[in-house]
Amino acid sequence: MAKLKSVMISRYRSFKERTKFNVTPLVIMIGKNGSGKSVVSRLLTILSDSLHNGQLNQPINLVAGGVRHASEFSDLPHLKSSLPFEIGAEVEADDRLYELSVQIRYIKENESLILETFKLTENGDEVLTIALKDEAQMVSKDPAYVAKARGIDETAHVPGFLGFCPILIGDPIKKWNDSIDIFKKAIPPASYLGPFRTEVGHFIGSARPNIYSLGSRGENSVEILVNDLVRNGSAVGKAVSQWFEKELNHTVAVERSSDYSKIVLQPAGGELAITLSETGAGFSQILPIVIQNILAQNAFQEQHALITEQPELHLHPAMHGAVADLYISTMKLGPGFIVVETHSEQFIMRTRRRIAEGLASDSVSIWSIGHGGLDSGSDSMAHITFDAEGNPSDWPEGVFEESFVELGKLRAAARTRKP
């Protein structure tokens, strides 16, 4: 089984130095506003898209995963530099550690990106290197590449790339396709949900075949549940309803007519069904989150890759722990990785509690972005682990201390006002 171990970037967006992000089955990402959290979480959608949906000699899709990563290609290099930036990943498979990295340069003359260098290593040894034939290829519509591989004396011609994947044809170079496939298995098509899910008025739709993606805002939620009802006996829908009943005291069902379908909610033990438009924003915001996890738990894929920004949005803090438990359940049921960007202290505390209760401590980690006061990394990024009791290996200065600071100021103000 191929397992993603880390992702790396250098001179990419706000990250100038080469930065490595160790990947555990559940990654919780925290950071200040504007620190680059979304850049990192969405990077995984770029990796996934460039491995599975790559276009000819177009290394990066600016709307990979249904979210816009930058206004234009020139925004991707650090400080809009003309120097190449790097994106890479490490994967473990069959007791071997593989690393794939690409160097990409923005070409101002034609306002595009060119994949300049591709490297593949096995246990630290370089086994395949592909580079542009010469500098003239940088502005060519059909750039020519040459490859050097371990155990092969002659250089081989490579006609181009599909995303990050080189087109390897002919003996003996094509044998390295198997190594590249390891990365595709370890980084499957990603399910990404952004911080603002679809508004309640959009939760009306009809049955459409072959709907597999929720969409980056959960806009396909109704279609997925309708297809599940028609073609799968509502296995996903029933599990979603069970979660809602347990955590929110409501059941969820799909109500169908000849013209449309919609989601209806019914209070447990009540008779009157209501639509999502008749509830608060929390119900419509959490519905795609629950569907995303239930789909992963019921998936027939080898692995899952879930990326979610602020799943706690519009939910009462008392619900944040239940959302953490939902992601932990998904993590425990199947191989893959989950990345959750959150501002919720309750989400982290529930996760720490589950570790203290027996959840494997090495299955969870925190990526702290843009915080100071850490010993385990630079101010730009630190990797925080947990011990068996749920205690973090490090903690960024001032994070989740706001209430204590306010309490101190409140007491100080009260003292100064006393006669």
C-alpha cells in the first residue's frame, strides 16, 4: 500500500525556503489569517489534479479541485520571481521511500508555466531525471525533453508531460511509469470543501448520473444523495441521517417529485418536516461535511484524500467536537489522509482527548503556519506531534490564549474602577 509521507514546496507563493510538511492520516492545520494556510491545504488539490487530470505541457491548473489558486500564473512563484519554484512529495511503498519533485518556471513572454525539471528518487538515490533539452525550449509550444535513468547509459527523448507526469514510451524508459503510478495511488483524486459551503437556497436538484464530486462548495450534495437513493438503496443517505439524528436531533431525507428533489429535515420524534431554507445556516454548512466523510467511509477506492477548510463554520462550539469525531471515524475506517484547516480550539481538544483514550498518537499531527514562539520550526511552519496522553510536542505562542488575555484585562479594568 502506497502511503503519502510528506509534501514539499520551495519558492512557492509565500514560502521562500524549502519547506517540508509531514503527512499523517489526520492533519490539523492552524494559523493566523493571511499566514498561508489555504495555500498549503489547497496545494494538495494541485498535486492530486496534476497527477490524475494533467493536461499536455500544462503543469498546474489554476482551478484544480474547483477552487482558484491564484489570479494568474505569475502569482505562483515567491514574490512573482522569475526563478523556478518547486513542488514535491514523498511516498512510502514496499519498504521503499520515493520522492517526486518538479521545478516549474513562469515564462513572462507567453504568460505561462513550463515544467523545467522532473526528478524521481528511490531511497535517496536519483533514478530518473528529465529536463528541457535546451533553453530555447522554455518558450516553445511543444518543448522537447531528455531523460536520464539509472542503469541506462543513453539519454531518452520525452515528448512532454501530462501535468506532473512525464510521457514515458518505449523501452527501457517506460518501466518508470510503475514508480510514477505509486504517487497516483498515494495521492488519489482529492475531495475538497472550501470554507463557504453552498447556500441553502441551492439545495434543490434532480437526479443526474455519474455525480461523484461534491464540488468545492458542496453544490452537488442533493444530486449525490438522490443518486445514492436511486442506485444504492440510500446507504449514504441513511448514514448521513443517523449522524444528524445523533448530533443535531434531526433526521435527513431526500424528498423527490417529478421536477426536482430537495433535502428535508425532521426533528426527532416530530411530525413536521422542514427544508434547509427554514433552518439556520449551520445545517446547510455541515451537510456537505457529513456527506464528504460518509462517502469516504463507504468508498470503494483504495484510499481517500479529504481536504476541508473550517468545517466548524456557523456551528455552535458545542458541535465542534462532534465534527472532530466524524473525521477521526473516517480516518480509522480507511487508508489515506485528511487535512482539516480550523480555527476551533474544541476541534483540537476533542482530538487530544481521543488520543488520551487510545487513538494512536502518531495518526494525528498539527501544521502550525505563521506562528512564532516555537522551538520545532521556523516562524513560517512547525510540525507538532502528540504523545500517548494527547500532549503536544510544542505549541505556538498566544494560540487559543485570547480568552485568558481578555479575562486578565477584564479583572484589571474591574480593579481600576473600584472606589
